[in-house]
Amino acid sequence: MRKIDSLLAEYAVSHQTKFNKAIHYICVPAIFFSIIGLLASIPTYGLFDVFKDSWVSPFIHFGTGLIIFGLIYYLRLSVSLFIGMLIFSILVLYGIYTIDNLNLAPLWLIMLVIFAVSWIFQFIGHKHEGKKPSFLKDLQFLMIGPAWTLSHLYDYVGLKF
């Protein structure tokens, strides 16, 4: 059995009820989004000035750094899931850029609210299921959550991973 298959199977053990799955399908991407947004909110103090006059400038921040490390992890597990996470990560970066440009509130505040609300719902889902979140057993499952969610989307549309 491939490593990704065993990790997804182990993650799935604490995600069996329709209610908990539905919450995770929404909240796992929202948590990913909010973490990248929180990291994007950290001032860089000119650290990335080499990109200052480039079109990529708004997308170069600490959140992008985490995405790069995450993508390397996903690539080691599955090329297909890597491609899906790459596409999702690009959408996340663009979404954060768009929200930041709306100037509704400080970006960090918006992301903190999304993060907190998403985790509250995650714990409600696990309380309903009667099982602890997988990451309490192994922190690696914080990275498997997005892959698990994406694997369900792949199954739905008939893609192999």
C-alpha cells in the first residue's frame, strides 16, 4: 500500500459520519486559507524586496513559503494530489490578495475569525462523531487533512490519485 493511501485511510477513521465529513469539506480548506492569510499578514520588512516591482510581489510572503514546503510534502506523496494542491494554493493566494485589497478590515483579523470559526466547527464535528481529531495522534495529519478533502473531490469527479 502506498504511503498516501495508508495516511488517508488512517485519517478517515475519525471522519466517518456525513455531518463530520461535511464540516471538514468546508472547514479544512478554510483553515488552510486562514493560515496562509495569517502568515501573509506578517510584515516582511523588505525581506522580499527583490520582487518589489514584479507582478508576483503581492503573492510573496511567509504564507507562500509555507505553501512551497507543503507542496514538496504533497509531491512526495502523490503527483496528482500535488497538482490539485498547487491549483488550490494558487486560488488561495489570489483569494487572500483579493480580500486584502477590499480593505474591509485588517487581513490578519479576517483570517483570525475564519480560523477560529473553522476550528470551532471542526471540534463540533468531532464531538458529534465521538472521535478525537487525527492530528492529536500525529501532527502530520494537519497536512493530510487537505489531501483527504482533495481525495474526496478526486473520487467525485473520477480522477485517480
